[in-house]
Amino acid sequence: MHTVSGASAISWPLTTTAAASLTAANVQAMTSAQAATLNSADLNAMSAAAFGAMSAVQIKAVTASALAGLSQTQAKNLTTTEIAALTASETGALTTDEIAALSTAQVGALNAAGLTAPQIGALSSAQTQALTTAQLNALSASAIPGLKAASLTATQIASLSTATVGALTTAEIAALSTAQVASLNAAELTAIDVGAFSTTQTQALKAAQLNSLSSSALSGLKAGSLTSAQVAALPTATLAGLATAQVAALTTSAVAALTKTEAASLSAGAAAAMT
């Protein structure tokens, strides 16, 4: 039997009644070994003040199963310091209800490497927008499919690594707004499947973005969705990279926007496809 100093001696392991009587001072005197004996009932019985007094070291000592049993009310009482102290496995053990109960400040402190697709999917738009660049790029490939890409800000989109962008699903790509599409940089456009863009999304691409496309990205472009203004802004090198089928898909107005120099840059097969 071990005791923690305070108003009265407390025996360990705790009963839920004893857990409910813990003061902040009691908690601050708690050893890591004692913290490891806490179960979810104990944690939920603690007052907000006592629970919030737990140190990062103590939180790390709590088992993942105990943390997974936190009530939504107690999850809300986690300090950002406590949340940041959670290991990847402890973070991954949090339930979707617990994740959904977190404030945006708490979300911004999560160990993103431990988040799962269901947990990411449980985040609201506000919570998703609270994720930092480091957190977004720390997400595992298996977690990214749960991301509500449509909720990301243009700034977040622009800060995504090529690995993160490349892991976006077709559905996530289709959910991007025109503003989000317009914020993609050259590296991201190379990593993303531009062929998954809708007509509206394709038409949101700026001239600089179109001109930055790699040959592999260009091959997936839905050329038939391009506006005449977009086509007119394409340099001859980009036009020359279009496949015959892509040139054939250009609209009449887009073809009419080509200058003689641009038309001359097309391959013979591509030029013939326009006639």
C-alpha cells in the first residue's frame, strides 16, 4: 500500500471515491507508478482542478486503455500540456467522441502521428482548421483518408507536403474548393491527381499553376475543361506536351484562342486532331 500526502493519507491503488477526493496538491505529489494504476473510472471521478494538475510525466504513465475511457466532460478538462504529453499510442486510443469534444486549442496540441482516420474524420471544420502544418504533415498515410480536405484553409493546403497531398483520396480531391485548388503549389500539383479535378476545379487553375505542371501531371489534365483564357496563356512548351487526345478534347473556343505560334508547337497528330 502506498500513500500520497495531502489533507489525509490516500491509499493506492485508488477507489473511485478516493479519486474524487484528490486535490491538486495530492495529484502533484503522485508518482508515475501511482499514476499508472489509475483507471478510467478514477480519471473520470477526479475534479477538473485535480485532473488538470496532472503533469506531462504523470499523463504519460497513464495507460492508453484508461485514457480511452475518459468521458467527454473530462476530455475537455485536459490541458494542452497534458495532451501534448500523450504518446502516439495514447493519442490513437482516444475515442472519436473524446476527439470531437476537444477545443481547437486542444486539437492543436495533439500528437498527430498517432491519429487514426476515424479520429481525423470526427473533427469538425473548426477543429480541422486548428491543425498546424506540422500536424497535417505528420499524419500517417492511413489517417489521411479521414481528413475533411474541404475544411482546410488555403494556407493549410499550400503548406501540405507532397507526401500528404499524394495520399489524398479521389473523394478528398473532388471536395476541394476552387480557392483551395488555386492555392496548390507546383510540387503539390505534381503529387496530386489533377485528373481527379472536376471541370470547375480545372478552370480554377491559374496560368502559373498550369505552366508549372510536370509532364506526368500534364498527362492527366482534363484539357477539355480548360477555358480559352487558360489555353491562350499556355506556353508553347506546355502545349507541345499535350497528348493528341487532350488536344482533340479542347473546346472550339479554346482552339480559336491559340495563336499561330502556339498551334505550330503542336505535334502533327495533335494538330490534325483539331481539324
